[in-house]
Amino acid sequence: MRQALPNTVRACCLWLVAISLALLIAALLTHGWRTANAHAEGGTPADPNQACLGCHAGAGKTMTFASGEVLSVDIDLNAYHASVHGARLDCLDCHERNGDYPHPAVEVRSRRDYARAEYETCYRCHFEEYTRSLDSTHYDAMAGGNASAAICTDCHTAHAVTSLKGQRQQIALICANCHRDIYDQYAQSVHGAALAEDNPDVPSCIDCHGVHDISSATTASFRSNSVQLCSNCHSNQKLMSKYGISANVTKTYLDDFHGKTAGFYQEQSPSIWVGVAVCTDCHGVHNIKRPDDPGSSVIKANLTTTCRRCHGNATPNFPAAWLGHYEPSINKAPIVFFVQQYYRFLIPLMVAGLGLNVALDLWRLARNR
């Protein structure tokens, strides 16, 4: 009996362990089955994308807001899978609050309010870009109460997000969604016409205005920096030589009275409004034409009208007092050229003569002593 009892206890323990393992396996299997069918029963699905898309792909579902606006919540599967997020994110990565079914009620009043409430999800992955956008003119407009001010999804869309790197024409068209009048002017300009031909050398919207930290073009700092902005391309000798354009335009501008004054203001403070002409005052902003285009503001026939924007009493001979972007030569402004050459030789000779005079005087004093 003393030996049988331990055997009986050992057998009971083994049975208890076996039963416990069987119950654990059954529980795991039951949990897996329930998880796989969770969406139908109101739980959390094992494959969020599959469960979400089962309802939101081609089912014709919509969302109605208090304003009466209706928003389709259908997802284009092809566009979504082709997007940069298609293979990287699950639906619940962005739509966390919709992890339960039925989904929580939407508490915003309109489609725009819904978009503005949801777009801040982007900062979880794109914190740097989102932070830059807080310094943009778009964010300032939104903070000032403009509900139409651009947010992430206005430019990148919500579910069909594709990379815009290198898509220069597409970027301009995206900006045109809100800035159509400006885009129409740009499309007719020398830059816009070249961009339409997929020329990579001309500026598109973001080259001048920035990407996420878009600054207001009406500020003193933007106006002050506009000269440097234009010179980024127009001082590039290699780039300008492709089109037969002088790369000395920035130098000749900074050498004349307009450029000297603008440079003085910029050295003092970029927040001071530059009161003299900068590049855009003469050449235009979005409607820049070739200098030989009949519609150009700097062609000789239109130059007096351009000067009168600042100099109201300018006569037809007024522009002749300015060399423009030409450097003096024997053929162009010969008098100015010869005066320059005169002083170019005179000043060194005077300095050398004065130095020689001082040296001889010191030699005389030393000798007399």
C-alpha cells in the first residue's frame, strides 16, 4: 500500500497536467477562431486591412455629416495598393478610433472639419514635415480661421498617396487646385511653358516658395531674399550657357543703384521692406516673359511703362540712364566704359605715387639725420 499510493498520486498529477494542456489548446483555438471572425461579431479583426476593406472596397458606403454633406468611404483598392502606404501601413495605423465595430460616431459637422480633424494623423510618421508646415502661410491662414487653407491631404490625398519626387509638373497642377489664377499666369510664362515640355532646368512652384514651410510672398523677408532666389539659377554659368543667357545679371544688378540700395537694406535687417526695385518689379512674378517677347515688361517698347511704376514722371529717355544688365563696353555705353578704364588706371597710379612720395620723404629724413 505504501508503494501503490505514490503511483496513484503520480498518475493523478499526470492526468491533471494532460487535462490542463488540452484546455489551454482548446482555449487558444477558440480565441483564434473568434479573432478571425471578430469583425462580424464586433471585436478586433486579426487582419485589419482585410476586414476593413471587406466593407470599404466597392460597397458604396457613405458618411453623412450634420451639415448634410455626404462623403464616400469607399476605397479604390488599386490606388491604395499602388500608394506609398499600401504595403507599409495598416488601416488602423491611421484610423485608430475605428478599431471597434460599430465605429464611434463622428462628432464633426462637415466634410472639411472631418479632414482637418484627421490630417494631424500624418505627424506620427512625418513629424519633420508636419513641424515645418506649422511655419507655413497655409497654417497661418488656417489659424486665422480660413477653413480652406491647405492641409496634408489636400496636396497628397488620403489613400492614393504617391511620391511626388521629381513630379514637377504634377506639383504645379496640385498648387493650381487652389491657386488657379496664378497657375494660369505661370503657364504662359517662359518658365511655365518650359515646364510643360518637362524641362528640368526651370523653377516650379516649390523651387521659389518652398515645400512644407511655404512662406508668404508678401513679407519683407521674402522680398529681400527674392534677389538671391533668382540668382540661384541666373548666376549659374553652366546652366545659363545652355540658353545663351548672361550669368552676370545678379552682379550687374548689385552694381547699380537699385542693387546697392537693396543690398544695404538686407545687411541692416531682412525684415526691412526694400523700397527699391528688385527682380520681380521689372520682370514680373509668375508672368515672366523672355526679354525679346512683345509682351515682356522689359522689352524696350514697354520699359518706360515699367519704370513709371516707381518713377511716375519717367520720360521715354529715362531708361537710357540705366545700363540694365549690360556691362559697359566699347559697343555698349562707351563713355561709361572709358571712364571706368580711366579710373581703373588712375587710382592705382595715384596710390603708387603717394606711396613713392612717402617713401622718398622718409628716406630724406633718415639721410638728413
